[in-house]
Amino acid sequence: MIKVYSKHIRKALIDIWPLYGAAFTMSISLNMLWTAMPFIIRNMGGNEEHVGFIWAFHMLGYMLCLLLAAFVLGYLAPRHATRSAAGAMLLSTVVMVIVVYYTINRDQIGSLTLIWTMIATATLLGAAMSLFWPFLMSWVSADYEGPILNRRLGTYNGMWSSAVILGPLIGGVLVDMNTLGPVVACVISLTACYIFLCLAHDGSAGNAASVKSVDKSEVSFDPGLLMRLKWMARISLFCSWVCIGVIRSQFALLFTDLGFSETQYGIVITIFGICNFLLLTGAGRLAFWHFKPILLISIQAILALSLFLIISGRTLLIFIPALMIMAVGFGFAYSSHLYYGACGSKKRSTQMAIHEVTLSLGVIVGAGAGGYISRNYGIYWPYWFSIIVLALCLIAQVVIWVAVKSSRHGQSA
């Protein structure tokens, strides 16, 4: 019996690791690219708006195609969807290599045509990505509930978030050396991602990963409470990505304007990635935070504290703690929405699509509005804008939380 069990576990690990490898290589490619992108656009002659628009349009293409893909989420095989996505993203990134090379080496600095070509290509990159993350997440989490679901999502989050540690550092160093370097590195990483997906098969997740029956739910929960927690987590996820949209676009320019280098920016974002990795991995191993509304409300205060530090800071002694604090709020918001969305759901692909649409909206608002506000009103106003968004979302969460308490009192009566 022990030998059969051990053989099953070994097979499960062998089967699932290509999916984790695909998550890692995709994440590291995107983090290298988007850490370096503000500096790439700046070196091409773009301004703050272009820096904000390119990530905003990237996520807009992602979100719109997610909505279109919703009609086939339950019918398209994850194996085919993820491979198609990785292939299309690889081709889009090759186009970026050509555009950046032509701009820098043919003295086309400041060409709006080439800058908007980059923005259009980034939009197509986002559109292709709509067939990757939701399908990969549903593939990884197939058939699970309770502690097994939490562990599986925790390992998955650990893989992509570990790439958030390495990607920004590599991207910052490469763009400091050569504008084209991060885009070429992104091509190499996407190629590795495609290879991992080719090694995976339909049985790489699901029942193969557990010796226990998964026909029944492993936990019992109040459906009404779960629905409210999903919405509270959704609000936190949106807010956290509004903040990230500002940080990964406008803060990059502010940081270098204060005299720091692109490499130092990569190091700061790497520290953010380390804290995010630890939080996501820990949340995937512990369950004490499940079904506790007050923890979701605290996320807004954590994110606001981080933004106040950035507004007042001028040194690394302020910026590094600010990004560490933001990583805590961001990581908990991400874990919470991923867990509550998957919990009790039979259509995991649909829930993962909602997860990705929510964070896409956050980036569109944060990066797009942040770029416009910075260009027209001042470099610190994007952070005040984010604080206003946090305050409004906090009010919405309190309303939902009060509804939860009222519902419980009504049931006990």
C-alpha cells in the first residue's frame, strides 16, 4: 500500500511540474518586460502618458479578450489554449524586438508611429495572454476543494511569484545596459514556457495529484458569507492592482528622476517580489485567514500606508519599506480572491477569468489614469488618486461587511 501511494505521489509531482514551470517562465518573461518597459518607452522618446498607456492598453486587450473567451472557457482544452497563447505572445514579443531595434539603431527616437506600434503590439500581447492565465489556473486547480485546493494554489502562486523576484532584477540590469536586452530575454523565456507546455498533458492535474476522492467538497461553508467575501476580496484585488499599475509605470520614472538608476529600480521591485512571494507561499500553507472579513478590510489601510510613504519619501530607506508594505497588501489580496473565487465553484475557468478581469481593470485604471494625471497635473498626483480609490473601496467593503454581520444576526435570531 505504501509503495502504491509513493508511486502515485511521484507521478503526480512529475505530471504537475511542467505546469508550474510554464507559470514560472511566463511570469519571469512578463516581469522582465514590464519592469523595463517604462525605460524602453522613455529611451524611444515617449512621455509619461505613453508609459502609462502601454501597460493600460496591454491589460485592456487582455480584459476584452477574456470577456470574449468567456463563451468558450468551459469548452476549450487548457492544453490547446495555453500553447496557442504562448505561441502568439512569443511572436508579439519578436515584433517588439524589431521595433525597438529599428528605433534605437536607425535614429528614430521620438517617432510617435513606432511608439504607438509598441503600444499596439503590447495590446496584442495582452489579447493572446487571455488564453493563458485563466486556463493554466483552472488546469492547476482542477477538481479540488479545501486544504488541497489551498496547497495547490499556494504552490502555483509560489512559482509565479518567485519569478517576480528574479524578473524585475534581470529586467532592470538589462535595460540599464541596453534598451533591447530585456525584450530579447523575454523572447527566450517565452520559448521555454512553450516547451514546458508541450511537456504537459491533459492529466497533468486533477485526480492525478491526489489519492483522495475529490467528488465531495472537503469543507462546509455558508454560501451567503462566501459570496460577500468574494466581493470584498474582489474590491481588494482591484485596489491592489490600481496601486501596482501606478508603481510599475509612474514610480519607475519618478525613481530615476530622483537620481536612482534602472538597476536600483529593479532591485527595489525585486524586494517587493521577495515579500510578495513569502506572503503568497505562506497564505497557501496556512488557513487561519479563511472566512475572516476584517482581514480583507485591512488591506486598504496597508496599501494606503505604502502610498503615503512613497509620497513623502526621497531615499531608499523610505522606498524599500514602502514597497515591502505594499507587497503584503497585494499578496494577501491576490491570495484571498484566488481562494474565495475557486472555493465551492464547479466552473473554475470562469472564476479565474473573473480574477484576471478584475486585476486587469485595476491596471487599466492605475497605469492609464496614472500616466494622464502625472503628465497633466504632476508626478505625485497618481499616488493621491490611488489613495482616493482606496478610500472609496474601503467604504464599499465596510458596507458589505455590515451586511455579513446583519445576515448572521438574522440567522441566529
